Amino acid sequence: MSILDGFFGSKRDIVWQRLADELGGNYFEGGLSPGASKVRVGVDGWVVTLDTYRNERYTTITRIHAPYINRDDFSFTLFRRGSFEDKHRSGRVVVASGVAEFDAAFVIETNDPEKAGKLFADDIIRQQLLKLGEVHLHAHHDEGWFSKEFPNGMHELSLESRGEIRDLARLKELYGLFGETLHQLCRIGAAIDKDPGIVI
């Protein structure tokens, strides 16, 4: 690969195309526009999107996200202790999972501590989060660009990691964690496994 190939992001294009192929999804090449490239994959009743964006500090964030139908307005956010998010907490109720290693590594803020406890009782979710390092996982009613398209009862689950990820193995692990979280939200009665009718 030439220096120009690396500059124009073809390594990302190759890796993201391969990810789409292996997961049975579609890759949409966005050219030079930041955040325009996407991978969309069907996970049961949802369409899950991988993309990037730049936050308010101009940091590139790799994001996997999907809208879903929320049964009860349950929302949460999870982030690593010591992270930027930890230093700018929202002030919502903080809940412990009851697993010492996990609670030492992460902060969980929520509007429903009992339901959050059930969500993170899933061993696969906890183990994957510990393995993946500094990630930010949250579910809420969208208040951003798509908020006018999100009716009441519609939430967005989002898993974010800093930087533009071009490592296929890590991307697949992130997708695995995201899918397991969607399924666990259904198991605890917080989400419905049904097409929400919105693709982001």
C-alpha cells in the first residue's frame, strides 16, 4: 500500500468491506467525506450501522449504533473510569453490577438501577467490555440530528470507541458485543425485537 493509499483511507475501505462481507451486510464507500463511509448489517429485526463522526473536541469516534423500540423509557450510559465521560458525568444515578472487577473498571449511569443491573448481569457483555478497553456504551432517546425522526418509544443504542478502527478482529468483537446487548435488552423487557422502521 502506498503512502497516498494510506492517506486516502483505502485500508479502512478494504477492512470495512471485508467486515460487511463476513457479516452479510453492505459497505457504502463515502469517499473523502469524514464519516460518510458506512457498514450496515442486519441483526435479527434491527439494521445496525458502523460509521465514524467527530465529536465536539474534533476527535474521530468509531460508532456502531441502531434505533430500537423501547418498552419503558429505560436509558443508561456506561464508560471507563478515568475517561473523558467519567470526568463529565451527567449526575444520573450510578449503579454497580455487583462484580468487583467490572465495577472497578466502569461507571454505569441510568434512570432505572434495577434494569441496568439485569442488563449487565450478562457475563458475555461484561467480559467483552473488559476485553475491549475504553468504550462508551449508551442507550437513550436520540436528541441529535435524527431526533425529529425518532418518535416516542424509539431509542438508539450506541457503542463508541475513539479513533477510526481499521482492525477487522476488533470490529467483529464490537459487533458481537453490540448484538448481545440488543438481545439482552429484549430479554430484560427493555426492547422489542422488531424492525423499528428507521435506518440511521
